[in-house]
Amino acid sequence: MKNNIFVSDLIFYNDTKEETLNFIEMYDLKNLEFFLEPRDFNHTEKFNFLIKHAKLENVSFHGPYRFFNIDCSNILWEELKLNFVEALICCKKNNGEFLVLHTNEAKRKDSSKKEIEKKLDELLLLGKEIGVQILVENVGIGKNMIYSQKEFEKLVLQKNLKVLIDIGHLLANKWNLDEILETLKNNIIAYHIHSNDGEKDLHQSIFHGTFNGDEILKKILLETPNSKLVLEYSPITDKKILLDDLKRIKEIQI
């Protein structure tokens, strides 16, 4: 079976580039997902170092979110869009399997679904022209969530989007996993795997939250067996937990 388990570099956020590389090499990590933030020069320097020196087999990318948000004013859009274009180019250059895009996180009081979808179409066209698969992620927690579960499902089906389902966000927003899998399983390419207390976006181990991680993973693997699983754990997570979870998930896959 192909190794479809990736590790997000979020867990290495507080580590130096040398510490991160040493961990990758010591524990023979082969699949990584990198956050891209073109305006953060220290972060970009670290990424360039790792992508050059780490012996990776597969990589995916998370588009910028700190200096980019699709729910911005039209005045800012052309400037902010450049960050995402840089991420698309980087993904293509490094043979990334996909690039993750946030579309459901309100930044304005007058958020407009019509404006967001127009910008989404623009980015999807750019992704197609550059040759990068964009995955739309379910984001936003509680009040800053723009689309409800049903609205998100409708958007995905209407535009035939390819998506990444973030399990932590799904749990915190009390979305129904069974319904998501039934409705969108043909559109789901990957998942961000993490858990929480049912309220806050804690990015805990999938097995350390208040939910049954084994049951969640078995459902995912049953309905979407070829999907990618990206462990997106908080920087404060003990890395021994990450290693234990990688082993445990591989056993569930068998």
C-alpha cells in the first residue's frame, strides 16, 4: 500500500531548520506538508533549506493564510492574491501533490459569499493554468464560519471542487462526518487529521481529544481509501505522540 500519511510542518514551527531536518532524518519521515508564507522571510528561508536537504518522497503544500485571506476587500485582493500565486508556483516547482486553500473563514463583518466565490473561481483558474491541484478546506470556527455544512457541501458539488476535509474543524463546528463522507466522498482528496475538545481548534493528536480517533479514521479509510492523511498537530505537541500516532495509523490502514 502506498504511504498516504503526511506530516504537516506546523509541529516544527518553533524548531530551527537544523532541528527540523535532524528530526526528519532521524525518524525517516518521507511525506511532508509545508505551510507557505511568502511574506514571512524567516519561514521561507527555513522551507527552502528543508526542501533542499530533506530526502522526501512526497510533498503537499498549505497555501498562505496569515498574509492572505480570500474574504478581503476588493481593494486589497490584487495585492493579496500575489501571495497565493507565489504559493502555486512553488507547489508546481516542487511537484506538490496539492495546495490547500482556505475559503470559509470570515474576516469582515460584511462577508459576501458571492465575492468569495468569484475570487475562488479566479484562483481555481490560475491553479489550472499553472498545473496545480487546489483543495478547498473547511475552515472557520463558530462565529467566523461563513458556510454551514450544508452550504459547504452545496458549494463543493455545484463547482465540482476537490476538497480537503479538516477533521479538527469539523469536530469543533459539530459537523456530521457521516454526512460529509456520504455527500462528498468523490470530491475528497485529503484530510487534516487532528482533534480537540469539541469547542476550540486545538490541533491535538487525533487520539487525545474528546472524540474516538480510531472510529473516525476507520470511517475515513473505508469511504475514501485512497485519500491522503495529513497529521496537522500543534507546535506544542510532544513529538513522541506524533511518532506513536504515525505507527498507530499505519496499523489501522492495514
